[in-house]
Amino acid sequence: VQVMPTFVPPPEVQIQQPVIQQPVISNVTQVAPPVYAPPAPPAPPAPAVKAPPSVGVACPNSQEIRKDIKYPIKARREGIQGEVLIEFTVTASGEVSGVDVKSSSNPVFNSVSISAVRQFRCTPQPRDIRVQVPFVFKLTDD
């Protein structure tokens, strides 16, 4: 016959519950609500800029010069047509300066267009003005 040992329960252990500390607020500061600035009023419109005078007004002989341009031989021989836009300054004394090719469909027309503008006789202006003048080169049967 076998004897079973007697059951001995484990010792009782006291388990302490953790103490949860609540945060302590020591200082309360009033924060002002954000201040929103009203949007800036829209900028006033820019004053109207008076458009520069047309080339015919600023340079009275421009039409005559433009109609007498010789069609470039190379362009005529090769059947080339095109357009050039020249921009230049008419000074307060009426001089032509700062002649630039603004756009060109074919460089063969650039030099004759620049030469034509340099022949313009322009009237003095209240201040230096930039002027653009188009040149159109079209072949005709004459």
C-alpha cells in the first residue's frame, strides 16, 4: 500500500496593487486664441501704360523704306518667302538704336530688314520707346 503525501498549500503572498498616480497640474496658463489678420486688400490696378506709337507715327518714312526693300537674290532664286519682326528703340532725340531681330521665319531676310530699319528717320519722343515693325517677304510674278 502506498501512502500519498499530504497536500500542503503554498504560502499566501500578499500582492499589492500598483498605485496609479494622477498627473498634478501645478500651473494653469490661459492661452489667448490665435489672432487671424484679415487678408490684405487687393493691390490697386497698375496705371494704364500708353501704348507706344506705331512705327508709321514714330518714323514717318518707314512705309516708303519698307516698300523699296530689295528682295534677297538667294531667297528669290530658291523661292523662299517669309516674315521678320524687328524691334528697335526710338530715342528721345529721334535716333534709331538697339535694332534686334525679334523673330524670323528665315535668316536670309534678317540683314535687309535690319538695314531698312536703320534708314528710318524718326520723330523725337517724350522718352525712349521700343517699337516693333514686321517685314513680310512674298514673291510676286512681276
